[in-house]
Amino acid sequence: MSHGLLHHKIVLVTAAAGTGIGFATARRCAEEGATVVISDQHERRLGEAADALAEVIGTRPLAIPCDVTNDTQIRDMVQATMGTHGRIDVLVNNAGLGGTMNLIDMTDEAWAKVLDVTLSGTMRCMRAVLPAMYALKSGVIVNNSSVLGWRAQKGQAHYAAAKAGVNALTRCAALEAAEYGVRVNAVAPSLAMHAHLHRVTDEELLAKLEASEAFGRAASPDEVANVIIFLASEMSSYMTGEVVSVSSQRA
């Protein structure tokens, strides 16, 4: 059910292809009245996501291929969005890269790749969008972080370090942006189940992670997307610099 929480807002969602949080967020934003722009580095899946959104909302959204490790592509994405819609009211930084690897086996390349996408990619997108938001004296950024930004898990040193960086980036950027009327927050899921996660994660590990949740199950992408909607909307108008956990894990 729509509550019109993002009526007339222009929302840009990165890494929105596939079946995960990005696509669910784009769909929920559209359902809440937003004009949505989606991006992803996977052009075929991006096109499929745009087609799927068209079936839901009746119009095909602007879909822009973009690799968040490439600053030129990011700036082109922002310019294309601004050129078509005139402004960006909300940026959802969903792009991230994970994987499981013990620290003693981790190469410099493996470490750098995860941080480049997950942390530096988030920074680059914020850096590209903030000037336009500052000029309008309004705007919202929601970063997708993780509970691994403060909780430990074996084999996740690179990803956890990147997400801890996203948390710190969110808090610092929020203080800089506040004087311009721009809010910056983050959402930190623990486990959101979708088809791609099943393909890349050991089933035994997934079962163990689900068992650690208080509800005995993972979140759905929509359950995370709903919190992103809250942070993007005026319902959270006095919140900035916050990292909101979307988790039922036992304390």
C-alpha cells in the first residue's frame, strides 16, 4: 500500500539490477510516488530491471549503466539524471561487493577491490551528487551499510572494514551537509535473502546466519527497502548521521 511518502521526488538508486535490496528499493520508491532512476554496471540485468519496473509503475524508468569505481561514469550518470529530471532529491547508494576470504589468504587486489566498490564507490557517488543538492538546499542520501560495520564475522575482514568506513563516511558527511539542509543516513541490514545471495553463498552458512536471527529467518529485500523509504522521506526529517540497523539478531 502506498502512502505517497516520496511524491514528486526524483530518486537515483545504484546497483538496482537483480533481485536484491537495490531493485526492491527502486520499486518501493516508485510505489511511494517517486520518479525513479536506476543504475548498475550489468547492462543486461539493468535493462531487465527497468522492464520489470515498467510493469509495476506503468512507465519505464531511466536506466543508466554505471560502474561506481569509475568516476567519469558516475558523473555521467548524475548529469544524465539531472538532464532528464532537473534535480536529484534522493540518492540511494546500494552498490557494494562482498565475498568470503580469510585474512591470511587475502591479496592486496582482493582487499582493494572490495573497498573500491563498497566504500570508495559510495564516496564517489556522494561527491558527485552533493553539489547539486547543496545548490537546492535540500536532498537526502541513504547509504547501504551492514551490521558487519560493527560486528565480527570470520572471512569478512575486507567487507566489514569497508562497511565500517561507510558508517564513518555517513556520519562525517552528515555534519558537512547539514548546513545546506541535506540529510545523510545509512541502513545496516544483517541478512536479506534474495536469489543472488543463494547463488554465491554456502547454504550451510546461510542456515547458520538465519538461525542467529531472533525471528529465525532472514529479512526480505522489501523489509530493508521500507526502512530506506523511511530515511528518504520526510518521516525522518530530523535524522542525520544515523546508521539504522535492520536486524533481529539477538544482542
